[in-house]
Amino acid sequence: MSAKNSFKWPYPRLIAHRGGGYLAPENTLSAIRCGHANGFGMVEFDVKLSQDNSLILMHDDTIDRTSNGTGLAATKTFNELSALDFGSWHSARYAGEQIPTFLAVARFAQENRLFCNIEIKPCPEREEETGMLVAQAAQQWWRHSQFPPLLSSFSRKALACAQKTAPELARAWLNDDLPHNFIDILEELDCVAINLKESLLDQEKINRIHQAGYKVCAWTVNDYQRAKQLLAWGCDALFTDELLRVTPDLA
Ligand code: G3P
Ligand code: MG
């Protein structure tokens, strides 16, 4: 049976983007704590591999924007990344924040009954191995959890490797377009959902996705009225950076 038919969607309708949205330095443990502390039952974060194959949280290909270092993340070992400050770029309050491991975040989520959307965000040329290693780790760390993670990626190669490694973990294909053959792609990757750029969505598209048997999540929704509209149209979940405006009571 396909995942879309057998998987019981357990996720809340609001998801804190990159952990704590704008309130904390993205993709850090402080950000995840912040999302949780602000009442969010689910957080999204981006996972990639360091040069020496540690699973770390980071969005960009380079470390320039979110740390006091420079260069490609793919060329840095975990020890090199650990020596950097991933908090000061955001605010003095977070000075000295270290890059988190995926394992540290998994532990926090488990202990605090927090759902996770694990976005597989491979460094260039590392799509397959990142998909495989993220899925392997998630399979092990969430094995007996009542809070199953949702794996997602823009990379179809990474998702296909995640599917092969841990077919039982729920998957969503991420995209900034709704191609005419989207159902074929979701079927091929045995996804339960499509995570789409919010500006693409309207009532007709949401209905079309639902009729095909898939859930739909919208990123990134930072306007309160737009969030209300998308939820009223039946959008299954929204990612937001505005944790104090697009609040969980909305859903
Ligand atoms: O997973 C939703 C959203 O995070 C996708 O875009 O670039 O913020 O990772 P990005
Ligand atoms: Mg992301």
C-alpha cells in the first residue's frame, strides 16, 4: 500500500521555520528551544553533511551568512565548524551559539514531544549520501517515537535515497513550482505530502492535491491574513518565521 494511504498524518498545522523563525539564529538548538517555548508543536530545520560526514543543521551552502567564518560548508570538518560562532550574526544574546548536531536536536525533540520536519538540504554533489545518512539516523533515533518525523527535500535524488534507506519514514517533496506531472513524482517517491511555496497556492490547487490523496504544506507564510486564508482553504500545515504573529492558536 502506498504511504499516502497508510500513513496517519499526525502533524500540527503550524510549523516554526528553521526552528525559531526570526526570533533566534536559524538552525541552532536555541532556535529549536525557542520554537517549542513559543507553543509550536513542530519545527522545521535543514540538515546537511560536514566534510567529514557529520550531520549538522545549516541552510546555506556557505557558512558566511550565519557564522563568523567563511567558505563552503562542504569543505569544513565538524571540529572546524564547532569552533565558530553561529549566533552573533543574529543578536548579541546568542553570541557563542555553536552549530548543532542533528543528534542533539533529535534528543531535544524526543524529550519535549516535538514533531520535526527534517529538510534534507545536501551540499552540491552530495545528494545521495546526504539522503541516505539523514534517513539512516532518523530511522535509528525516532525508532520507537510517538512523534514520527517528516522528511522533505527539494532534491529528488536525496528523497529517493531516503526512501530506499528508510521507506517507513514519511516523506514530502518540496518545490517552488507545481509541475503538470507532480502526481507522478509524488507517487515515484512514495510521498505523503507536497511542501509548496505559499504564493503558488489557491483553493483550486489545494483541492487538486487533496483529490490526488496528498497533504499540502505551504512555506513560508509570514502574514496573518494569508495564513488564515490558506488554513481556511484546507492547507494541512504552514511554515512561519513570524512566531509571534502567525501563532499556534490560529490553527
Ligand atoms: O521546508 C520549507 C522551507 O524551509 C523550504 O525552503 O529555503 O527555507 O529551506 P528553505
Ligand atoms: Mg528549510
